[in-house]
Amino acid sequence: MLPSIVLFAGLVNLVSSAAVNDIRPLVIWHGLGDTYASPGMDHFQSEVKEMHPGIFVHSIFIDEDPKADQRASFYGNVNQQIVQVAQQLADIPELSRGFDAIGFSQGGQFLRGYVERNNSPPVHNLITFGSQHMGVSDLPACNPWDLLCQVARRAANRGVYSEWAQENLVQAQYFRDPQRLSQYMSSGSFLPDINNEVLLPSSRNSSYADNLASLNQLVLVLFLQDKTVVPKESAWFGSEQPLEDITMDQPSGFDQTPMLSTPPNVKDIIPMRLQTLYKEDWIGLRQLDECGGIQFVACQGEHMQIGDCWKDLVAEWVGGSLSAN
């Protein structure tokens, strides 16, 4: 009788192990001023693992030294960082069959950059929290005691589109001034490229659209009381309207992108479905949207005050079966 019991227990363990190995892994990328191994990031990983037992979670780092990793969120070349991260992810065996991804704040548009430029191994669902997909038109304010942030902000403000800033200041590389769009497109080193907002249409990269449209779901989370990201609607691919007149014809057969009410004396916002990059589908957003692949989510709170808002999203869009890819 004992051998049968042992055999049965072995089969149960084998089935259990196979089920665990079939869980789609998760990759996360922290935001500005954070580190891959901060208490907050560690706690988030623990909560995800409790929700999805057996899931493999990888927290992206630019440097294994947490202090250097934090500094890299302010200073560095984003394009080079994405190349480094692509190699980092490719070297992790557990990710070889693909993964879900969560980007916090600027980590969201960086992960989108990975999807568009690399996506090997591929991302299945991408969730971005308060990210700056259409850039920022004002640099985020710093805490009074955050000297690293204050120095970076002052340097960026002095010449946001200078060659030095675009090579060395992370925030400058997703700064999108609606009154200087030509300069943004000609001098910006990161965001204009992944948005295919370029002066010469022939230089647009069509593979970006193919890769982004290959996502199963793009979940865009906006914080309703966000005063850090200007405009906060950038999290939903919204941007401030330039002073010059813009013709904005609504794509046929679509309701408008979810809109927030605009208080008096606040600049008008161009929603995602009225953006030229959407209407002409420069990066695959429209194709993904028409397939039902974009979710717009609004969370109460200031920037990155997630609370429990993440739980339903992670329950639904993280931890699925790899066999379902």
C-alpha cells in the first residue's frame, strides 16, 4: 500500500509543480526616485505572490546597488537603459515564454518602449500606473528634502532640449512642450521616438506599431488627483492642446476616449482618440483599441497613491496561464 501512496503523492507534486510553472511571470519597473529593491517594491511583490501563489516576479534594475539604481532614475540615457533591460530580461530563463508587466510612473513608458523596440521575450498584458505616455509639459515637483531630485529638476529646466539634457537627464527625455513641438520632435531623444512623433514621416518605425498591437491588453491607470504629472491625462495618452488651431476629426464608429471634466483656467486636453498618432496609428494604439485591447482605469488619489486600486487589476490581468498565450 505504501508504494501506491508514495506514487500518488509524487504525481500530486508533479501536477502542482506543472501548474505553478504554467503561471505567466510578472516584470515590474519602478518609478522616479524609487529603487528596484525598496520596501515599497518588495511589499508589492509579496502581495502579488500572495494573490497568485507560485508566480515568478522580477523587479527591473539598472544597477544592483539600490542607491545607484535610484540615481539612474534621475540621471542616465533612457535609450541605453532600455537596451540594458532588454538584455536583462532575455537572460532570465523564467521569462522566456513571455510575461505580464507593470510600470509605475515613468517605468510605464519605459516598458512600452521595451515592447515597441524589443518585445523578446514578449509582454502579454501591460499595466501602467500614472505613466507619462504623452510626456509632461512641466517637470514634476520635488520633495523639499530630496536634493537629488532638486538638482536634476533645476538642470533640466535650464535647457530641457539641449543635447546634454537629452543624454543625461531622464525627466528631460519625456518632456513634451506643446508650444515647442517641432523642437521636441527634432531634439527629443526618447519619447518622440517611441511615439513615432518625428518630423519626417518616412523615418517612422512601423515595427513599433506591430509590437504594441501584439499586446493582449494595455491597461492605462490615471490618478484623479495627480498634481505631479502635468497633464495627468498623459496616463491615458492625453496631452495639452497647442495654442495653434488643430483639426481634430473623431474616428468614425468610436466613442470618445474617456474624458475628465476640465476646471476653469485649465488648458484643454486632447484625448487619445483625437491624437494624430492614434488616428494615423503610428504606434499601433488604434489597432489595439479596435480589438478591445485598451482599458482606461481611474484611481482616486495623488500620483502613485495606489491604495487598493491595484488589486482588481492585478487579479484580472496578472498571473494567467502561459498555455493561454
